[in-house]
Amino acid sequence: MDSPEADSEELFSIRFKMVLDKLECNENQAALLQLVTRQHEDESDAIAQAHLRLHARDLCAILLKMLNTLTAHNKIIMMITEAHYVDTLSWDLLLELAVACPRLAIFSYARPESTYESKENRRIYKLIEQLPRSRSLLLTGLSQEETSSLILATWTGHTITSVDPKIAESIYKRTDGNPFFIRSLVLALKESGQCRISPTGALTTPDASFDFDKLVLGYDNQSIILAQFDRLDRNFQLFLKVASVLGQKFALDDVLFFLTNTPGASEQLDKKKYAQIIVGLQTTDKYGFLQRESLGPDGQYFIFKSAVVRKCIYNLMVHNQRQQIHLLIAQFLEGKINEQNKHRYVVPILDHYMNTSAKYQNKRLLYTEMAANYFSEKESNSDSIKYFKQLLEIIEDISPEELKQITSLQVANWHRELGNALLIKDELSEAEQHLLASLKIMGVTLPEPGYKFKWAMYKQLRKRAVLNKTFFQDRPVPQEEDYTQSYVARKGASGYSLSNIVTSNSKDKKPESTSAVQLEKNAGEKESSVNILPKPVAISPAQQIIRDTRENILAATQHALVILAEVFLKQSNFPSHDYTVLLGLNLSTEKSTEVHISRLFALGALSLKLRGGKDTILPAQYMEAAVSFDQRVDIHTSLKLVVNGASLLLLGGQLEACNNKLEVVSYLSGMAGDLQSRVFGLHLKATLQTHSCPRETALTTARVLYTLSSQRESRIGKVWGCYHIIQNLLGDKTAVDEILLMVKEMKEAYSLCSDQGKINMLPVEIAMESTLILVPHFTKFPKNLNESLTKLCDLIPRIPFFQWLSFVGMSPLALALNAEIFQGPIEDAETLKLIQLVCDKANVAMKSIKGLALHGPIRRMFKGIKLMAVKKNKAAAKAWMKANDENAEDLLTQATIHSAIAISGEDTKDSAGKVEDIIRDLHVKAKFAVLFPQN
């Protein structure tokens, strides 16, 4: 007969499926319920944790959908007690939910920081505390009076009604009011037989000076648990020691196997005897160290009542004893591992080998590399970073003999993959260090800033000019294939990641005398044919030693240079970005890996476009070359090419073509699970749609960006999502409340971004301040014009020529400044001076972004605004007329220009009528008011 717990769990599972059905989720997703209830009963704690880690994102998406549904009409307060016991995975999940659900408030109780199990837990908890909808209460020790109350509640047996104040004071001083210690001391006092209960029910001791040190040695966790552990049956002590090595949750059968060498005790023994063993354990466990869990297919499960208890019992064993048990468990799990289940066992096996003796270092190396590669393929970047770092730490400690089995190229690849994972996490400085280390191993070093760098750049440019002439001579224009059709057959496939590029996991042995910079000299030599596909991960490094060829080194070098170029681009280190791209292209030979050449040409195309040189054809030729080299075998490469292509179209003012390209970005990024590319694509799409499409269309895209960024904790994406929603709601009087809510959420998300200090925030900051100037004209949002203008005077001059996305905030800034001028004369001299200063700085900043087609119209907009501010209407209209372009696809900028001309009183070409037409095309709800609000 099923237990009540099983019935209750089954009922909950049914209800969970009903909820999923209402939310229009896949019913199969109900299986995720196992992750937070019984998990996988046939798995150890470590295996279950690994399984949970892999599916945490899916679980979060379902929980978030539930919370958003529940909070649609009502706010929810989540209460967390004993927050210091929450594990890291749960903290990660909670942070994502807290950021993504704006109507969820969190209230938590926690002990002081010293009680947290890890630094990572403390870090995430502090992030949650910083959220505006989060409050926490620090739980300190109990008072002496509360200690007396807890003694009364803890006492078992004869009822007591009061506690001698001297006993309460002694226990209070020894425990600092910690409830766990108080309970342990009270239990020890009762077992000692040295307590007395008076006829009135008062708890006393025979002697007022009774020494509590006779009960336990000290009063810390270790001592209390040690005192209790020593009073247990010796066989049960051994049982607990073995169990503590297995994990927080363990199967009874596993412990019996290691103690009695009886495999599958639940199947070997009859049910009555097996039940007697369980009852015997519970009877022997007089201090309640263990709690009985569910009955799984492989027997009964138990769990330690707390991680503290397990850790203390684990530490009671001598080091050699722990190592021996860990080794037995690791070898036991190795016997179970195969190609189908290795994702479940790699991490547990590794954890156990990490706790064995140093002579098993080769096993540590093998399983650490397996774990690192596995999580890299699954794009679990936090775990990937952890294990690649662990790999690099291991090779620092291994013997010279073992080190010989590891090739230089392997180590270079580990550094590169670690750098790539850090790049995705926006840990840019550390990513740069590891990528430079990877290149140095392969004989490539970047010149130091200064004269050496300029000279090296000059040589690379000269070389590229010669190669370009040869490369593009009579080169046919490739027919671009539809990327959505290229990958449609792979839609269900997994494993699209950088680590799947053929050279990423190469285990070949590198000749020490060969470096990447020598490759060109040897390009004409005959190369041997070598299979460079990665070996099966389960094979040891010693079995994977194959002589490296120059192609391996070249591919690894170019791969590292591609990633490093992207790091430099994110760091706004454009000179180093250019040099890295040039070096990668100039190293190319006929035998170079096409996927790397493709990405290098795409990055080069964007660099050439942003520099705005006289040669306007070369950027397009580079992009065509990138497309021709893309073999459609790596979705991440194809995705980056399409993103770069869309950026080039937007820079060139081809908004309709860019919009079509961004549809492909959305498709490929969804397949690849590339959040950053998807967020960036939606940001570009919302930007161009705001400038050229009906407001309903742009607003839909903005809401998709906002929702996705909230769900997936992309804070920079959430800022842009809020920003675009605001821009497309302005002028809609029914949306005032939503505009104010979006402003609030934008500021909250921005504060979290700026705290990270990892992303170049210039475009975001400019857009933010522009919005804060514009919104008060449509809502009752408090106006602080001079403060925002002062900030913009500081931000705008810092815009480098390659930070082209800064133009996103310039259009609303122009609208806002026009609104200030046209609502009446500016009386405040400081405000007038600041407006003129902002216009001057904006004009200079946009002039440097020569690769942006809009830089001219935007510059002239600010010129006109400055002239209008000093009442030079005719000169202002003349400046604006120069920005007029009848064929421009950017309707919003043209509407802004014609509106300004019309309101200036210098309308010479019926600008007001043109504005009416454009506003009708944009489907704006309030004609002039959306551009220039009138009082």
C-alpha cells in the first residue's frame, strides 16, 4: 500500500501537470518536478545535483511563467527562513526569479555571513539584498530569556515549568544563544544524570557551580557532534562515516555494499530482514543524525539532517581512511559509466578522485577534462569555467613524468576555452589573460602599446593591403544561401558550441620548436595528412598523443585570435581589436580552418565600416568573403556572421534589409541558445523599427526583448527593453502608468549593470539620460533637466568612433531638447548654456562615427537645436534642411527634422504636411505631441 507521503506527492504532481496545461506548457515538462521533489531516486546526491544543474534553466522558465501569471493581478511575497542553509543552485534560481518578476517581493531570515556554506552563496545573497523588492532580517543569537524558553521546549521526559537562572545563564554564555548548541547542551545535560527537577517543576543541578565542560569538550559544532558521535554504537559510527563520503543523500544499499560487499541488498535480502535493518538504523540513531527519505527502485534512501552534521562526521575520519573510501566509490561508479550515462557520473567520479591520494592524479586530469568539455558543449559557462580552471591547477602540481603526457597544444586549448567561457560571462579582463596565455604557448605575443604597437600595426596593414589585392582580384560574388534553410534540419540537435570546432579539443602533441608565427615560412612545405578530429573523451591523455601538424597550431592560434578580438571589442580596445583581426587574417594559408577565416573577415568588415575610410567597397568584399568561407557547419559562426551583416546594413541606413537579416538572427540564436546574440538582435530590431515601422510593430519587438531579458537575467537587455517600450509608448495617454513603471524598472536594471563594471555602458547611459529628459513632457515624472544635461556633457565626449550604438540615445535626446526649446523661451542661463554645450559635444561625437549613415542628419539636428536655443530660427531651419533626405528609410529622424522646421516658423517646403504623412506611416497616436509636446 502506498504511503500517505507518496499519495500526497502524486496528487501534487497531478496538480502540477494541470497548471502546466493552463500555462500552455508541454505536459512532458512535468518531469522537471522531480528536480525539486524526489529528484532521481536511483542517483546519489552528487549525481542528482549534476542533473539539476543541467535542467535548472528549464525549471526556472516554468517557475517564472507561473509567478508572472500569479502576479498579473496580485503581488506575491516569498518568505525564506534559515536562508544561510540554501544551496548555490537554489540561490542562482532565486536571483533569476527575483530579477525577472517585477511583482515578486522577497523576505528572508538568515544567520550572520560566517554561517554560509560558501562565498558564492554570500555573493548571490548580497545581490538579492540589493534588489528594491527584497528585505532581509539578520538572525542573531537568542537572549537569556529566550534561551530559558528554548530549554523548556527542548526538554523531554518529566515536564518542567521553569529553569534555574544559573543554568540558563551558563548555557546562554556558552552557546551565544545559538539554538543548535542550546539543544545539544540540554540533551547532554539530561543524559549526564546531573540534573534535578524540583517538586515545583524547576530544572536545577546538584551544585550551583556545576561545570558544563564535563558534558562536552567546548561548545562548537564539531565538539558537540563529536561528543554525541562517540556515544553511538561502533558499527553505526562506521555506517555514518561511509555514508558521509557518499553524500548528503545516499542509498542504504550503497553503504551496505561497501560495508558487507553485498550488491543490491534490497533485492538480495527478503523484505522483512531489509525492513529490520531500516528500523535498526533508526533505533540506533538516538541523536537523529539521519532522516529517512523515499523508497526508490534501488532501495531505501536516507539524508543527513544537515550539511553541518555530515561535514563533521566526515572530518572525524583520518585522511587515509577518507581517501580509501573515496577511491572505492570512484572505482565503483567507474564500473557503471558508459557513453549514454557519462553525463550523470563524470562529476561524481571526479569529486571522489579529487579526494584520493596524489598517485591518482592522472584520473583527476582525465575526468576534469571530461567535465570541462561536457559543460562547455552544454554551454553551462559557470561549470565550464570551474573545471577548466581546475585543469590548469592540476597541471601545476603533477609530476614531470605525468606532465610529459600533456601536450602544449592541449594546455593552450584549455586556456582558450576558459577565455571563451569568461567572455560569455563578461569577465573580460580574466578572459583576455587566458587568451593571451594560450597564444603565448603557441609562440604568438601581441606588441606592447606605444611605438612597437604602431610599427607592428603598420606592418600588418601593409601586408594585408598586398594580400587583399591578390585575394579580391577577379573574385566572384558568392550567392548567399538562406541560413534558416541551412540549419533547419538540425533544429533538434544539440552541441552547437565553440568547443565543437574540430581543433578545440585536439590532443595532438606539439613540436616544441614550432610556433604560429613560423607557419607562413613553412606554408609551402608538404604536410602530412593527419586526422585532427577530437578523440573520444574517455580515452586517457597518454593514449591521445599524436604528432601535431602546423595546421593544428594555425587553427588553434586563429581560433584564439577570433575570441580575443571579440574581447577587445567589448572592452572598447579598438586598436588591439584591429591588430588581432589583421594578425589572424595574415596568418591564413590555404590549409587554414575556414570557420576561423570566416569570422575574422566578418570582424574585419565591421572594423573597416566603422573607420569610414574612402574605400566603401572593401567592407562589403570582406563580408562577402566571410559568407563564402562559412560552411554552415558551426551555428555560432553563422550566427555571428549574420549579426555582423545586420550591423553593417543598419550602419549603412538599409533598415528594411537589416530587419530581414535580424529575423535570421532571431532564428539562429534561438537554435544555438545564444542569449547575448538574441538580445543584441532584438535591440537592433526594436531600434530600426522605432525609426521606420509602425509603432505597434516596434512595441511588440520591445516587449519580446523585455520579457526575454527578464526571464534570462540579461540586465543590459532589460534596460534596452524598458527603453524601447518607453520610446514607443510616448504620446499614448492611456499608457502613462506603464511608462512610469518602465522608467523605474529601467533604472533598477541599470543600477545592477553599472555595479558589475563589466560592460561598456556609454550607449546605455546616454539613452537613459535622454529618456529622463523626454519622459517628463508626457508624464508627471519629476524633471531634473540640468542634472541630466550635466551628465550628458560628461558622457558624450567619451564616445569613441566605434561605439556606433550610441546613436540610439541621440534621437530621443534631440526630441527632448527640441521639446524644451519649443515649449517657450529658456529663461535659466545655466540651462541654456548646458543645452548649447550638449549640442556642441553631440555634434563632435557623431562626426567621428563616419561609418554610420545617420551621423550626418543627427549632427545637423543638434546644430539646428543650438541655433534655435538662441532664437536663430532661419539659420536653424537651414541646418535642418541639409539633413532632409526624401529617400531615407529612417522616417523618425525625417519627421523630427520636418517638425522642427515647421514649428520654427521657417517652413519653406510644407514640412508640416510631410510630418503628417510620416506620422501616419508610423501609426503614432498623437500627432505633433509625440515629437514636441505643447503646454
